Amino acid sequence: MKLFDRLGDLYRIKRDTFTFKVFYKLLILVIIPNLILLGVVSFLVIQQTNRIEAERFNSLLTLKQSLDNGISSLLDETNETVNNIIIDPQIQETLERVNPDSNVRDTASFMNGDISDQEYISSDYTTLTNMRTALSSYRLSRGNIHSIGVVDLEENIYLSSTSSQSYLLTRNDLRDSEIFNAAHANDSGLIWSVDDTITKNQDIVTFTRKIPSVDQPQNIIGYAIVNLFLNSIEGTLGQYIDDPNIVFGIIDNMSNQSIIFQGNHILQNNSEFGHVVNDNQEALRQTTSFVALTIDHGQWYISSSDLDTNQQVFIGYNKDVMNAELNETKTLLYSGMFILVMMSLFISLKGAKLIASRLNALSQSIKKLGEGSLKERVHLKGKDELADIGDQFNHMAADIEQLLIRLEKEQKRKQMFELRVLEYQLNPHFLYNTLDSIQWLAIEQDQQEISEMVYGLSRLFQLILSKGKEMITIEDEFQMAQYYLNIQKIRYENRFVYKMDLDPKIKEMKISKLILQPMIENAIHHGIRKVRYQGLILISGRLDDDYVVLEVADNGIGMTNERKGELLGFLRTEEWLEDKPDHLGYGVKNIDSRLKLVFGDSYEMRILTNNDDEYTTRVQVRIHVDAYEEGSDIVQ
């Protein structure tokens, strides 16, 4: 507890220090990517685990299919041998001759043990020899047969064995045999066992089946017994299984016997695998995948299927082994991540101490500069980023010092300029009053045209002054355009007429002054002046969807595509060179530049040409209505 108290006190003391702040910020920057990486890696590990598990399951199912085919082939061969024994004429003749009246009563008396418990050898030497000859031919036809026996209903046992001295059958062996009794009680096919009185504790698998009469199939005349070497089944299964963590089993549902193969050998019959799989047949049959079962105090993935109506096969894999490698990988991963986090703590603390002192010096210098100490400079050793920041701070401090000096000088010049402006404001008023006097003089001298031109010029000049305002209403702009057109009509001796169309909805909206005049001047100079017919100029203002559109159109000579492209290219540049040709349109450039400054992206200029239209050239100024929203600088 004292240790935690001391750590808490240390935290409260250090938490507001610059070093600690740098430390925990660096720590956050290092740990958060590690945690994200941990999450991503964990997700990928889970995905990889699921993928490996699915691949293992698929390979096990493929292996199981191969094993099913191998076991089916072995059972088919055995069943074929038994069928050949059943239909063999020599065996049929012997059984029919010895048991001419075989019936259910005789079979029952034989199976109930009424015959004495002693080994029986047929007194008929010829019959015994013929039976052994026939059985031996079938035994020798296949190398995996240990012995073949036939039992008639008069307690006779005919046997052909590779080891006659060590393998003998008695009537008690038959009476105590579970599979022999099962074959007697059922009409099903082959019944087998690896742990029965007939196997005599030898490494064999015993198959038994009833022998019906060929002429009267409803009459049972004997029983066939075929013993296979157990190592032949081990060899068949061992061709496919070399992993000790894989288990494969065959279960006979009639005799409840099982063969369990694991680790390149067959386990004893009382293996827990067979019992557990039998107990969970319902759950296994409900899925084609694997079910986790607890067997021999371990977890196994088991998949089962029916080989035929009486045979069931299953394959399993040790779940603990499957997960061992993945768990080891996870442990290594998480251990590595833990070590990485601890290293991050250590590196963050060391890094914080290394850079804190230099950052603190930089911070103090910035604070002093902010308090007005313009001579403050910071000196950081090294050639890293912090040193670069220190140098940049010193340059910035020097620039700020020089800027303040220049600003002080600019303030003085501004005061002088304001005095000059007050003086210059007297000159336009003097010029306006002079023009007004000239107009009255022209009226007295009956010079009507001079009077109209002077009047239009004075009114135009008055609107241009606009009491010093840069922005005027569109209505005033149209008034200026009208005065200018009247002056130009007199100058060009009425070679053109004009029309004006202003939508009342936009007349109170603001726009920079002297926008229409340069457009009208271009229409006259480059269009109307060069034609021999009556010129026509249209000045309009309207709303077009979400745009305020001011347009000047004329029926002059029009504009070629080459000149139109040249003019639009000139508008997109920042050029104001004196040696550019006059035809590029400096008036239009002036309009475009001023409106871009005021309206920005809300403004655009369009030039439309169509020689088949009444107006061959149209120049439009388009301003989005959003620029006139209430509260904007333009509205005010």
C-alpha cells in the first residue's frame, strides 16, 4: 500500500510538469497504434485459426472418404468370399446330404446347447476331406484370410486354417459366441467382431453369416465363418493414416462391436471411442461436419456416417493437438505485444526527458516573445528537427520585429495618405460643378447636342462618384449605362439604337460600379462601328434559375471562335502587360478581375456567339444568388 501511495504522490507532483505531459502524449502515440495492431492481429489470428480448422476438417473428411472406400472394398471382398462359399456346389451338397431335413426346430436345438460340449470330427472321412479342400481353395485365394469354417445343423464343424494347431473351434465356442448367436437370430448380412469366443484371442477379425439352401432359400442349412488377419485391416488403414492424432473407427450396429485404428495399430475392442460414438449417434447423424466429444479425458472432433445399414464409420482428430500450435502462436504474439508495450513505456519516458528540456527552452522563449520581448532568441544545439524549429523561431522573431517597425512606418504614411484623400475629394466636385456650368452655357447658346452630351457626362460622373461607395444598385448601374449610350449615340450620329430590360426583382441588388459601360464600349467599338446597317444593342438584367444575369448583346459583325478563345484565355490569366494588343479587351479583363475579388467563385463571365441569331454576340455576367444572402458584406 505504501508503494502505491508513494506512486500516487509522485503522479500528483509530476502530472503538471512539461516532461510528464510530453511523456504521456508520446505514450499515447505509441500505445494506441500497438493496441490497434493487437486488435488487427488478433482478428487475423482468429480468421487464420478458423481457416486452418476448416482446412483440417475438409482434409479429414476427404481422408474419411478414402478410408470408407478402402473398408468398403475389404468388406465387399469378404462378402464375395462368403457368397462363393454359400453357393459352392460341394459345400451345398455336403450340407444338404448331412442335413437333409434342416428346419427351424433343428437349428434351435443346436443353438440351445443340447449337443454335448466336445470337439467333433466327422466320421465321414471323404466328406471331411472334400469340405476342407473346398474351404482351403477359398482361403488360399486371398492372402488376408486366416481361416474359413462352415458349421452344419448337426453340430459338425468344417475348418480350414493356416495354423490348425493353434486355432480350433468347439461347440462351446459357438454357443458362447455373441456374433454367432446374432447371426442365428437375424437374417442380416455379415456380422463381425474382433473380441469374441470365435476369435480365440488371436489377432483376427471374425465374420459370420447364415448359409441358406440354394434350392430352398427359406431353409437355413448352416453357417459360414471367415477369419481375416487383423494386420490386413491395419495395412489397409495405414496406407491413409500416418498421424497418431487421427483416429478411425468401424462400428457394427448388430453386434455392437468396433474396430478402432490409431497410431498405426488397432486398439482393443473395449476402447472408449466406440462406446462414446455409439452413445452420440443421434447428434453425429444430424450434421455432416464435426462434433466435439470428450473421450478418454480428452477433447476430440468426431464425424460419423453410415457405411451401410449395419456398418457405421467415423473419423476423429485430437482437438487439444489441433489447438496447441495456435495457442502457442497466440501466446508468443501476446507476449511479444506485452514486451513491446513495456518497451514503449521505457522509450517514451526516456524520449520525454531528452526532448523536454529543449522544448521547455523553446516554450519559454515563445512565451517571452508573446509578452513583448522582441529581442528574445532561443539557442538549441544539434541538427535535428528541434534545432530547425529553434532556427525558424529566431527567423520568425526577427521578421516580427522588422514587421512591427515597418507597420509603424506604414501607419504614419497612412495618416499622410488620408490627408491627401481629403484634399483630392475637392477636385471631382470642382470638375462636376464646371461641367454643370458648361451645360448651362450651351443651353444659352442654343447648342442642344453639346448640352445633352455635357448633361449626360455630368450625370454619369455624378453616379461614378457615388459618394465614395464602391458598390451601387443594379438600377443605378443601368442608369449609368443609359447616360453613356446617349453620349455615344450623339457621337456616332444615331448609327445604332438600344433597348434596356431590367427585372424589378434584381434592381435593388448591389454590384460593383462601371460593369456595363466597358461591355457596351466593346459592343460599339468592335461590333456596331464596323457594320453598314442599323446597329442594335440590348442591355438586360434578369434572374436565370439561381443566377443574377447582366447581359449586353449586339448585332454587330460578331466574333470568330479564334478571337473568343483568345479572349477567354486572357481572362484566365493574371496578365496586365502594356504591350498586349488592344483587341484583347482590357475593359472586360477589368470587369472580370473586380467581380472575382468581390464575388469569388459565385461569379462567372460567359461569351456567346451565334451569327444566325438577331444578336450575334452576347456577353453575360452571372452571379449566384447565394452571394446576396442576408447578412453578407455584398448586401450591406
